[in-house]
Amino acid sequence: MFDQGTLWKTETKKIINAIDNYFLESTISLFKRAANNITRLAEIKNIMKSIYYILISCLLLFSCEKKTVPVITNTLESHQYILIKDDLLFKDNINNIYLRVNEVFPGTDSLYSAYYDYLTKDGHYFALKDIIDIDSFHQIDNTQYFKDKRAVYAYQQFPPRFDPITIIEINPEKFELLPDNYIKDDKNVYWLTKKLDADAKQFHVIKVGNMMLGVDNNHLFWSQGDIMEYKDFEPLKNILNATKFEKLKQQYFPEEN
């Protein structure tokens, strides 16, 4: 499938690199000219005008990618946004509906609010206002899951992706919320937006040292719901007693015995 998000990032990087190169070359050229003739202000104005046009082009590019980047604002009091449900749902002056989530600036503990007016299912985009039931919509126990009478929705900021709000195949009337961002019903298991190859009826979560592992009869699941391989399991012998380690090894990695 053609990945608009990847294309957008690639083209944006090219433009940013072009700006960096333009700044460097223009600055060097500027100082050379200034050393020869300090009165040539017209050339300086032309250089600054060119830089201005490049920056404006970048801003236009960002604004054209509405469906691949979140709609973000820090002005909650703006007349453009009206709170309609539980400090979660807002609408703008043309009746689009937005879900507000708190996101973290990479590498920091700083939070900012992001507003999404769309969600995805099976790779397809849908306007939030066309999908959710506002009256029954709410956050599940302060987690990254939301539900209404129609569906369960998962929000995932990391790893970076351009469809952070996703409809997951979980029955809103029969789900069970588990530790470490796992959720299941009688048929499916998810870690946030990731569907696991797991037996939902057997799946549960256990604590091993400081780690939380998802388990069913066939697999151990660890970081972000990935199936654990033996190379990842073997270091656990340093934190498990020998009996427990051998029991898990026999069950999940019998080929290593």
C-alpha cells in the first residue's frame, strides 16, 4: 500500500535539508559580499526574501497533509473549539469532532494536547464525527483505550505512526482490561492497536521480576506484545528461580532442552 506518511516525511526532510544548505551558503555569501561592500543592502534583502518564501512553502506543505498529521493546537480557549464531552471531545465551528489526547515531546517529560478528527480501521480513514457515539463515548479507566456503545478504540503514540486512533476488534460489552496495556474479549487480544496471535480464552498476564509478560498456551508475549524468542527468554534465568525457569522453558521453548 502506498504510504503517504513515509512520503510526507521524506519530502519534508528534503525541504529542511534544502533550507539548512540555503542558510549556510547564503550566510557565507553574505559575509563575503559584506566584506567587499557593506552598503549592498539590496542583496541582503533578496536573500532574506528567498528564505521567507522557502519557510512559507514548508508551512503550506504541512497544512496540506491534514490526514497524515494530527491537528494540534495549544489554545483550548479558542473560539474554534467547544468542549462537548468530559474534557475529551471537542467540536470546531464547522462541526468536526476532535478527540483530545495528551502526548509527550520525544526525549522529555513535557506534555502537550493533540486533537484528532479522524480514526482508522483496517487501513482506512474515517471522520470521527461519522463513527463515534458522543453520548456513550468515554475513556476506559484512565488508560489509552476509549469506548462507546458501538466499539472500542485504542490510542498509540509510540512507535511513531500517522493513524494513532484505531478501532480495534474488541466487543465493547465483553472486554477485559489487563495489566501492561493488554485488552481482550472472548475472541481477540490486543496490545493497544496491535492485534496479537494469541488464544484469547487462555491469555493472561504474569509478572516475572519487573517485567509483565502476556501468556497463553503457545507463546510468551513481552515488549509491546511481541512474541518472545528464546534469546530474549534466556536472560530471565538470572531473575527466576531454577524451577520456575525450567518450567517455562519446557512449556514454551521445548526445542532448547
